[in-house]
Amino acid sequence: MPLLRNCSQKSRSVYDDVLAARDTSRSTRPPGSNVAPTCAPAARELRRRFWRAQTGAGDNRVVRQHWLEVPVACVLAVSAAGAQSCGPSVRDLVKAARPLTPGEDARVLSASRIAIAGKRGRLTSAADDAAGRPGTEFAISSNGRLQFLRSSGGIQGGLVVADGTSTTWTREVITITHLTGLPAQGCDGTPRAGQLVVQYRNEGDGWFAMARTRVYAASPTPLDDFLAGDLRVDSGELQMIGARSARVFVAPWTTPTNTAQASANTVQGPEYRSDDGGRTWTKTSSANTPRLTQSLWVDTESLLPVRWAVMSVADPEHGVPAKPYNVLSIRYDDASDIQPPPGATPPDCVP
């Protein structure tokens, strides 16, 4: 398994034992049974052996002292494999022709996080495809969480002087967003909700950096809320994404209360509506603000996320239709490489 490339040889051996125990537990189940009664203790023992093999620990105290030194990918891989010994495999679950239980939802999303760890690629919309734009680059860290986003685009402007002559210009803007995984802290020393997010921006005259607690003030972060594992998720039906079968997972989303001021002063987010193709925007009243969900589609074979979307929930009473607000295809491309730009000092606190 590629995620075990940083594990010790002993850990790889224990991982193989976990898989073998899982297969054995399945083969010895009573007819019609979905769960092997003795698999849980066996899985716990195998995971304990994994910790010892990876850390070289001789007793449980040393295991506890050194567990943070274990590569996260190894932990995720062995933990997931051990968990699978106590029921149907994740691939069996994700293909099931029924809604999954909350525990099964968590297992599938945990396996998807393992599958996407270390991956790179692009998030593209239908508008990107139609215009030939590359979309937004992304990079996933080794622990399966979103680490970098990189986008670029042009800003057009112009000037008309008194004699009627005019000039126009186009400026390319590049934005790199680094989700550090560190807890956010205000520059006054008080803790903030969320993680420290550093955004680097270059409008043609050099890089500058700013800190915040969210990637977008009034929209969810693509992919990462699901990868974090702390959403209340409902599994949906199996759907076809192109020629691939995928299971959709849906979670409600509301604008964080601490972004109210930003939303009031910024034309962004689903609470704004345009009826003329984006030339003018109107902020809807609170009563008419759509209820939103975000969705993630997971490929049933590779377990990789293949689509992410924000959707409005139908509300006939207020005339709000069910429609997509933002739909992004997830395309993988190992040639993509995102790093913080040189020469820009990242802030360590949020203003």
C-alpha cells in the first residue's frame, strides 16, 4: 500500500497481519452473519502490536510517549484495516444499495481520507471547463487534510480622461492559501475558533501575506470539512459521475456567526443573488436566505473524492428552488506542486 512507504518493516508486517485477520474473520462468520463476534479484540491486539513495531516500544508507557512520532499515514492505514476486520469492507459498504449508518459513513470517509492523502490536483467548475481555465490547484497533506490551494486570474480595469482618450489594463492575481493545521490565535493572544490559514497574494508587485481562520468568509472550504471527520453526514444514493459509480455524502452548512460582518461588507456567498449574469448583486433577506448543504461524491472503486458541491435546499414557502450554488469536479494531477512563495513572511496570529 503506498501510504505505508514511510512505515517501518515491522509495521508493514503487522499491517499484513491486520488484513489477514480481517479476511479470516470474514471466512469464519456464521452463514448470514455480517460481524465476526471475536474480531474486535483481535483488531485491538493487532493495533497494539503495530504501535510496538513502529515505535520500538517495549511497554505501553513507551508506546504512549512515542505515538506522536509515528507517521500519520501509517496510523490511518493500520487503524482502518483493523476496523474493517469487524464488519463488511469499506468497498462493500460504499457500494451498498441502501443508506449507510452514521458509523458506516465515518468508515467510508476515513478510508477516503486515507486514499486522498498526499494527492494533488485541480478543482474545476463547468465555467472553468467552458472557458478553458485550469481551475484551482490543491494539495492534500500526508494526514489526509487539505493543505494548499492555488488560484490565478486576471483583473481588468481602465481609465477615461477628459479629452475622451482611454486606457485599459489587465493585471494577473495569484493567490496561494496555506491551511497550516495549527490552532488559530489572535494577535492579542486569545485563541480563535478554527485553524490558522495563511493567504499569500501577488497582484504583480510582489507577495504579501495575511492570516485568517477560514479559507472563505462566507462559503465552506472545498473537501476539507468532510476530510476533517467532524461533520454530521448523511449518505445518499449511488450516482454515476461520468462512467464511474460514486456514493454521495451530504451535510448541512450554515454561515459561521463570526463571518457576519465580513458578509455584510463583501459581495460573496450564497446569501447574494444576481439576476443579470453577475453585473449587479442583491443580498437576500434573512428570511429568504437559502438553507445550504455541501456534498461529497466518493468513487466506489478508488475511494477517492471525485466531486464536491454546495447546494441550496428547496424552500417553496420563500420561493427558493433547489439548485447548485457551486459544483467542482476533483481531478488528480501529480504534476501540480504548491509551496509558500519565497520572500513572504507568514503571520502567526490573526488580526
